[in-house]
Amino acid sequence: MLCGLGHKITLAELTDFLDNDVRAFALQKKMYITRAGAFTGQLFSFVPTQREVEQKVFVPGDRCMPFVDLDLLSFSLTFEFMGQTLPHKLFATDCNTARDMFCLYGDEFSAQYISSDPACRDLHIAERDFELPLKMNLTGVSLEPIFDKVDFKYGDRILCRVYDWDKGVIEVIPILEHKLNPFQISADDMERHKWYENLEKALIASFDSMGPCSGIEEQLANVFYENRKELCVPNCGSIHEFLEISKKVGMELFGVETRLWFKGKDVPAVGKWNQGLYEETGRAIPFFALPDFVIDCYIKDQMYEKKDDIKEIIEKIIPKELPISKEEKDMLALQIENRNAILRKQYNWFADFANGSLRHRALKLFGEVGSLVFELDCDNKELDMLPQQELVTLSQLYTHISRILEILSEDSECEEEEACAMELSLEGMEMNFEDIKPLLISALDKVKKNRFNVI
């Protein structure tokens, strides 16, 4: 594919790319399998809620995680029953139920996924600071064709098989499990109980080897792929059911995000899954070379403020705490000068007016976060003395601001709702940063005092 586009890449570069791409799983002998190859044909299931059964509809929500493409939103998935595509149907619900249906994305992101639903577009959720209304509709999938064929009731299960991963097509099979005697335990119940035990063991093993991963979706993808023979079976349970009964695994806060972890325990910032990285960098948080889009943002910010000072850009880009040689500084200056000349030819201040103010605000916070990162110059043994959740939050702030800057580095103007969402996000990040900064600085002062020995 890359050759067809005219790009050349070495084997080492390709291997590094695939090793760090969550859409591929590594096999033996430098071979890889994509998510599409890994999950096409695999089985998973869920049980519609009583309210869904009453309305003869189900909402996909996060129930298809991690088997479908993460970029395909709930309302865009296609479900087929006996060769027939199940039509869309609105599901009337309340805000708490809606959040529960998207909870695996994390409470911090669930409202954003819900707001992308066409049924919610008139609600302007971003302008409401992502507060959901008490009553709302979600785009669901009609159960009526299934009701016409079988005696489907509350307590029955929908078994799913990924048919076309790229297009998000899923085959469904109703599994009738409602009973006259709810205390009777069947062979299927016993097998599903074993399934929950297997999932719990697999997740706990993944916590030890992989840590909290980049998100719940990646954690589940790795676990289900590595244990697909035991977990992707006809008598499988669902992740939601598992979380309700598990005494060892739960959803825990990880900075400003949510992860699957040991129930009731804090998710640490550092463990043996990433210890080597911190030993190599010697820093509490790895701070990599700035991507091109961040440099572009600094240049455009100067043009927005009607300035032209390369030295000032360099001072903003390089934290005072970062030791850098004259040769490295000269190379950076040359890169900025060349990029500055290109961008100034096509820059339009009036077209950039809306994005410019957001970009300026994001860069200010980005610089403050970067400076604090370099102040936290601790070795591996000293990391335990820093507050772990605040350390995680700082790392997440750096990542989230980078994503905003990547969007704002483009020439196209953001839509009003997207700009409003970014402004609210920045406001929240600024508050988070002000909350964690004094705690981290205080802990750092104690670390520095412990470095001195009285002789």
C-alpha cells in the first residue's frame, strides 16, 4: 500500500510502526495479524435490558467492544438476522441508562459518543458542557423481525458474530434463555460461569503484563485475542454482566480517565510493564521530540499575534529545564525558519481568527504542562514518592492537548460545535492542571530534600 502511494519504508520502520499500532497483533517471526483478521468470525453476546425488550429495540452502545472497528460509532453498525438487515429504531431512555450503555468508553468520553448519535444532534450537548438531558432518544436496532420469528423475552440473549469487520456488519442469533424457574441451573449456565472465571483470570494476567493499556478497548482487545479459544465461544457472557458479578475486576479511575483494574485499587502510573521506558528516559513522564504539527501551531500562533520572532518560538518550544546543545538548537531554528517561510505564504489571519484564539490558549497550557514534566526529573526509585494519580493525569493532559493542537494545526476552520467542545475540554484541562500542579511540586520538593545526605 505504501509503495503504491510512493512512500518507501525500511523493514525496521515498518516493524516499529506495527509494534506500536493497536490495530495489529504481533505473531511469531515478525508476522502480524490485523484487528479485521483477528475478530472476523468471532462470537460475543449481550442481554437486552427490560426497557429495550419492552420497546422491541436494542442499542449497540459499547456492547460490540472490542470486536468491531473503534472508529465505527454505535449507530453506524449494521446487524443482520437470517439474511435480513435489522432496521434502525429510536430508543426512548433517560440519561443514566444512556451513560451505562456507553460506559466502557469511560465516563469521561461517554457523553461525547452519545452526542454523536444523529438522534441527539438537536440537543447540542457540547454547548451544555456535555450534560445529558434527563430524557432522550438513542438510535437503536429494531428487535421486531426477531420477535416475529421467535418468542424472545427479557432474559434472552443475542449471540453476535462479526461478519464484515471493515463495514461493521454483525450477524445476530437469538438465544432463548428465559425460564419458568429462575433457580434452575442449566448446563449453559455452568459453561457461562466458567467463561466469567476465564475472563477474570485473563484480565488479571493482562494487568500484570500490559498494565492499564491506552484504554479499556485496547485492554479488552488484547485479552480477547489472546484467549479467543476460551472466550469467543457460543456460551459466552458479556463484559457488562462480568463487571456486575466480578469481585476482583472493576472500572477504576486512572488520572482523568477510566480503566479496567483490580477492583477498589488505584491504577499506578508505573509498573513493570513500563518501567524500562522510565529507566531509559530518567523522567517521570517521557517527553518525546515535538511532532511537526506542534511546531506548526507555534508558528501559526505568532502569525495570529502578528509577530515574526524565531527566537521567541524556540524559547517557548524548549523548556528551560531541558539541556540542549548549540548544534541541536541551531538545527531546530533552521527547521522553524524553513517551515515559517512556507506557512506565511498561505496564512490568512481572518480565516484563522476562530482557530487562532483556541490554539493560543492550548499552546499556553501545553507549555506549562511541558515545563512541569521536565521539573519532575526523577529516577525510577523516586517515582513512588510522587502522587501516582496526579502523575497519570499530567501525562494524559499532555496527550489530550496534543490531540487538540493536531486538529488546530490544519487550515480548515473548526465547526462551531467542535470548537465549543474543544473550548470546554481546554477549560477542564486547565482546572485539572491547577489542581495537580501544587501536589506534584510539593512531592518533588520532598524528593529533592531526600537527595541530600548529612555527613
